[in-house]
Amino acid sequence: MNAIKDHFSIKDLENLSGIKAHTIRIWEKRYRLLSPKRTNTNIRFYTLKSLQKLLNVASLYNHGYKISKIAKIPENEIPVLVREIASISNNKGHSLNDIKMAMMNFDQALFYNAYNNLISEKSFRDVFFEVFIPFLNDLGILWQTDTISPAHEHFISNLIKQKIIANTEKLQQITPVYEEPVFVLFLPNNEVHEIGLLYINYEIMLRGYKSIYLGQSVPMEGLQNIAMHYSKVIFISYFTIAPSANDLASYIKNLNMCVNANTQHPIWVLGSQTKNADLSLFKNVSRFSRLDDVVKKLQGQF
């Protein structure tokens, strides 16, 4: 596998820019915005430079510029205009495109530059929900359509994790305001997608609660001692790939037997596997459809 993907199909460009392939072809023919190359077998492809240009064009287009006007701008002036607009309007779309290019190039410095531009104007919560969440939603589609490789996904996901952890570390130095409830955050065996759980941990600590973050692939038995140690615990878990929707009710039943032998600690659950699982039998289980629903619950102090 090449370290950097430098050949893109028109479908790749559509997935990365949000501009339909049909529209890209029209822009090519009518305005000569892009010049695809061809392989030895005469298959059209686009370069990384073409992707960068299209992302910049898309930024201008989404900002209200007519494509006929964009086509008349000298190519070397397009990035300048995009940066100028971004500096005036705090255009998060520009930063989002920079994050995409950072992912495609495995460019850590570009990611940090985009993040620093965002955080200079926004709270971390706004950056997370307005930029990171839409980007992560797109990331799943890009991976499923083979626009990016697993290496791209891991690279950019870990950079986002680092930012959540860095902001959480600032809060870990402050003594919690409330002694209870104690929040215990964990992922079940074989579950590795933890960005959502990491962010919930940040929100919990931001509000002055004690949080015990256990992370990935936590054996159920490891939760038992914590449940016995504190009088009021709220367990939170995120189910993206494991256990499956068909097995989730059984998992929750076993979890309750393990941590709720003498009490009824609440359990909060999120993730795609919870959507179709029948959890109606568990009165202590609250299912959340989205991350911001958990944030609202915390804001309302339960």
C-alpha cells in the first residue's frame, strides 16, 4: 500500500468534495477547471493537486461564488481567495477541507494548523460538533467506498483523539465538584471505536463530575469492583461494532447481573448497534441516539 494516495477517480472527488460527479464533468468541459490524466490503459484519474483545487473551488462555490466567476480566477489565486474568505468569515468549510487534505497526505502539521485556526475562534465543543462530527460521518462513507484506506482513517482518527484527550487532561487537574454520581465509561470486548466515549468523558469532567475512563475492550468482570465501591454509579458504553444488535440484549442482561447485584446503577448506551436492539426489559438502561443527547442530559443534571 502506498503511503500517500495520489490517484483519484471522479467518484473519489465526489466523495471528498461533496460536488456531484456529473457537475464535476460539466465544470471540466465548460470551464476547464480540472484536467484529468489517463493511465496506460486509458482510464481517467485525477491527481492530489486536482483534489486540492476542487476542494478550494467547492469552498468558493459553497460560499456563493458562481462557477463562471471562479473559472476566471488564476489558478494560483484561488487558494489565496479561499484563505481570505476563511479569515473574514471564520469559514469552517475551509478548515474541514484542510483536515481532509491532511488525512490524504498524512500531514500532521496541516491538521494542527487547521485545528488551531478553529480553536482560536470557537470553543472545543463547537469544533467537535460543527467540524469533527460531520467529518467523522463523512469518514465512514469514504472508507466504505474505498476512497480512503484504513491507514488514512486511523491516522486522522488518532489526531482527533489526541485533541479530545488534551482538552480532557486540563480538567483532570481540577478536583471534581460532585462526589456522586461517579461515571464509569468503558467499551466492551472487541469494540475499538472510542472517539464518542472520549468526548462524553470530556463533557462529564467539564461539569465537575468524577469520571473513571476505562477505554477499549473492558472485560465485564472488571466493572464489578467499581460497582461495589461506589454507592451511585452511572455506567456508559458505546456499541459501534460489538456486540451485535442481536446479542446486545443478552450482553446488557449479563452486565446487569455483574454490576447490579445489590443496587440498580443506571446504564447509558449509545452507538449504531443499539438502534435495533430490544432493550425495553431493562428499566435502568437509557438509550441515546446521538452524542449531543447525552450532553443535554448532563446539562439537565439528569
